[in-house]
Amino acid sequence: MASFLSDLIQYRGLFQMILVLGIGGSFPYGFHISVINYPSKHIKKFINETWLERHGSPLPQENVILLWSFIVSSYGIGGLVGSICCGYLTTKYRKKKCQMLTNLIMLTAALFMGFSKMAKSFEMILLGRLLYGIGIGFSFNIHPQYVGEISPKKLRGFTNATVAVFLTLGKVAGQIIGLGEILGSESLWPLLLAFSGLTATIQLVMLPCFPDSPPYLLIQKDNEEAFLKAIKQLWGEGDHQAEIDDIKREKAAMSCTKSLRVLEVLKAQSLRWQLYVMITVMSTLQLCGINAIYFYSFEVFRTAQFEESLIPYIALGVGICECLSSILCSSLIERFGRKLLLWGGYAAMVLVLAALTVTLSFQHRFFWMHYLSVIFIFLFVIFYGIGPSGATISVMVEIFNQTYRPSAFVIVGFINWMGLFLLGMIFPFIVEYLGKLTMDLPSSG
């Protein structure tokens, strides 16, 4: 505890910058994964009413579901575009400037969302969510790299894990603000969807007060004076010579190495194993099912036949559990290492999913199976937060050096956002099909 307080004082500039980066980085990513559930009924009603007013006839239910899927999945398309462009732009214009641009994109998206109902245009919701995706595609690519580069080695595992912490805080914030008693009502949902304009404004004002990352200033810009000034601002007074020497050695080692483009990274034999590791951990993260729980948690709980009034609070409980377990991960990652947290987390998640499959299969025969299903969903999220959530991000940041990292993160972004797009498009139809299928099963007391 005394050591933590000492680091908090010593590295207060670093912790302040982590907070500012998180607010505009992974926080909105998590926020827009969870928040879309809360106004879903109101938006579907708005689509129907708008269509009826324009064409004089209601929209068929399957078309409403299709439009809703486009709105949800346009976030993934935008993220894919943003992450692909990010590698080139961050190399050319630096991460800090690109992050400032991201905030302007987010503010534009917030305006589309905020005025969509007034303009009677569900197309503005689609465009706003697409722009949110582009902005967050940039920021979720930049945030892990930036955080990893500004931290000293002894705090790198912790600071990398804060990316996951802010992501889960964003999910929880979306769940709290999305409650009907706050901004999730039929009259206020446009303000709910425009909320990210506030976090973008905060970062737009605060980020210029902080420096570019020290490795960038020394390796890319060859500005030793700015490099030492950034070290002092972020790490405080003290003996940082060992860290400074490490960065200088990295600069010397990279002096004969040019930055590689995405295709060059994919072809490089020397990076083959790093790519295998990165693609494996990122694909596993996408396929484990955590995003389905947040994207369509309400539909999942409705399919499990929970009372409508309880569903928002069950979903909120899930988000809080992941948030607390991610915070725990940030304190465990240096003690137990990335590999143990990944293996242990996924092993526990497999066992929980097997148990959840059993309870969901028998939920129409035994009423108490609903409660077991909720318990297993909570356990699944807890094990995810303690293990893969923070450890995956840390691995991806640390296995590539300054030269290859921007292009490597383009590949990461492609896997991540393509997964989100496919999830957004396909999952609602899977839920509807399974819902019809389970209705045919016999039930008993």
C-alpha cells in the first residue's frame, strides 16, 4: 500500500495523463457497446413512426430488425475504417494530433445523434453511429499504444490494463445513464446517444496539456530536450536513467530499421510468431462471446424470460462485475504474468459456458434454471475481466516495438472491428431463431 501511494505521488503526471487518455480512448468504446441496448425499443418505435409518416404504412417487423441491425453494426464498419486509416495517420501526424482529430469526429457524431429525433431522421442515427465507430476506431487503436509508451517498465502491466478498466467503466456508464430514470426514456434517448460529445470535449480541452510519448519524441522526432522534459512531467523527479538508457538503446537498435507498412509486417519472417500470438489472442477475445452479452444483453435476458423491469438492472450488475474484476486484473498482472491470466481466465470461462449451456437448455422445464443462468453469466464476466480483458491488451502492446506497433495495431483493429460488425449483423437473427425454437420445447414446474 505504501509503495502504491509512493508511486501515485511520484508518477502523478503519468496517472493524470492515463485518466485523460482513458476518458476519450477506451471509455467511449465500452460506452457504445452497452448503451445501444437501453433505447432500443424507443429507436425501433421511432423508426416505425418515421416510416409510417413518410410512406403511410408501417414497416414490417423483419425490416425493423434489419434496420436495427444496420444501426448496431454500422459502429463496427466505422471502427474498421478508423482502425485501418489509423496506422498511416499516426505514423505521419503523431498519436496526440490524431487523438485530437478523433474528438472532433466524436463531436460531429454526437450532433447527428442529438438532433435525429428533432429532424425525424433515423438515417442520422445510422450516420452518427458510423461516425462514432470511425472515431473510436482511431482512439481504441491509439489509446493502448500511447499508454504503453508513456509508462515506465515497472508500471507497464498496470497502465496497459487500465485500457480494459476504462473500457468496462464505459460499459457501466452506458448502463447507468441508459436507465429509464436517467436518459433512457422515450423523450431523452437522443441525449443519451449524444453523451460521448461530453467526453470528447473533456479530452479535447485537457490533452494539449500533456506531452507526446517520450519514445516518440526521442526515436521519431530525435528531440532529446523534449524527451527529457516529457519524462520529468510524466514520471516526476527521480532517477530514471535506466529507463532513459533503455529508450536510447531502442533508438540505436532501430536506427537502421524503417517503419513497416501493414503488408510488410504480414510478410516479415522475423515477426511471424508475434503475429501468430496477436491474431490468436485477438480472435479468441472476439469469439469468446463477451461482446454478444453487451450488444444484445436485453434480447438474451428476454429470451431467458426475465421480467422486463429487471433486465436493465441485471445488465448493470454484469457491467459492474466486469469493471471490478478488470480493476483487480490491473493489480494482479505484474504478480502472475500475462500468460497465466490468459490461460486461467479462458479455462474458467469454458467451464462456466458449459454449465450455462445446460441451464439454458433446461430453463423451460425448471423455473429455477433462470437464476442459475444469471449466476453463470456473472461468473463468465468476472473470469473474463480478471483474465483475458486486461492481459490481452498488455500482450498486444508489448510484443511489438515502436517501429512495427502502428501497423500491427491496424491488423488488431481489423480483427476486432470485423468481429463486432459480424456480431451486430448476425446475432439478432440468431436470438430470434433460438427464441422461436425454444418456445416449442415442453415446460414443467
